[in-house]
Amino acid sequence: MTSVVRPTAVDSGSPVAPERSPNRSEDIFSHLTDSIDRSERKRPLGPVSNFTVEQLPHCVAEIQRSERPNGAIKAFGRSVNAMIGEADYSGLLLRLPQCDFEIAKTDIQYLVNCTYQMSAFAGLDPSDAELTVGAELSRLASLTCQRQPSVGVLSYEDMILTNPVQSDPRLYCLGAVGVEERDFCAGHQLIESELQSAMDALLDLRDLGGADASRCLTQCVARLESAQDVLTRFEDHMSPELELWLILGDAA
């Protein structure tokens, strides 16, 4: 299981497209505030989505600070499963339109990934981690994979392509590090957009009769250079706290 993502081109066979980012490369990691303006709430699973957006980062921080993290993560798992058991989320999940389902899947996978990740942090063995994830959350996660086959863990698609990072992001961290985490995701969305533009220019050159080869190649190179600039900003501006979180997620 992993929560770390690496920049790759959008899979042309996937119906999912990243949320278009208004940020350009110079804006990445240049935030002047440690809060996030959630201008448009996207909460397809109601209380479960609200919990993922509003409470999950606080729960992560509390578990990390706890003197008994193994007890804290088990309590977290029980509370999540109790919340899911209070309503017919399975039925809701099956009825959602595709655009809302994709965000709902991201919510569920963030909860699953966090539970496993914090279980590893607390030193739980794999069998105890499975019990901590719980039957209700596992059932919802399995249902998302039945409706839309996927890798079954928090994926690049969940964290970047379907995460509404510009309006109502799903995050693990609080404060300035949370804003930086949001920018990390927004940067990957920008990379996806630039790589897609580069590929579109090459496809125009291949498919359009009389296409201006010089213009197409110039556009392709410019978009690749822009994507590279975003990667450089990751290297230069990402804080040690966020890097540590991503490393821990990769190890988990």
C-alpha cells in the first residue's frame, strides 16, 4: 500500500481527467496562507465525505501525537466503521453519477489508506491492521472496485486525477503542510495538463493533414519544459515535513 505518487502521463484509456488547475508553475509552493479556501464543497457521501475532508487530518495528527498510537488507531477504525454502519452507503455508492462516484471512491480510499498507514505507524501487525480497517469500510472499498476496477489501494488516480484539489481537496496534513500537500497534488494535475497538451500537439502532427510541423513541435517542447519546471519546484520548495509524510506513506 502506498500514498506516494509519481508524475506520469494520463492513461489515454481512462475516462478520468484531472481537475483543471488554474495554477501555473510559478504558483506551486508559493502559498502565503496556511489555510485552504474550500470554495465549492464536493461531498457525494455526505457524512463520510465530510469526515474525510474535515476530520481526517485532525485524526492523523492526534494518532501521531498519542502516547498509545495503537489504541488511538483502533479507536479511529471503530469510529469510521460505526459511522458507515449508520446509513446505506453501499446503495448510495451504486446510485451516484460517475463524476460523483469518482470523488466518493477517493474518499473511501483515503480512509482505507490512512487506516493501514497509521496502523503501520503504531506498530500493528498485518492481521490487526486488517481488523482495524474493519468490515464496513472494507465492504465499501470492495464495492468501489466492483463498480470501477482498480488497484484496490489509494492510487495516483484517486490522489491526483479525481481529487478536487482546487475546490475541496482531500488531504492528510493540517496547516501550512496541508496547503503544501494540496499544492503537491495541484502540481501533479498541472503536469498532467502540460503532458496532455504535449501529446495533443504530436497527435495533431500525426493525424492532421497539412499540420505545421514546426508549430506542433514547438508547442510540444514548450509544454514538456513547463512540466519539468513544476518538477524542479517540487525539488526546491517541498518542506521536510511533507517529504517525510510521503516517505512514510510509501513505506506503508
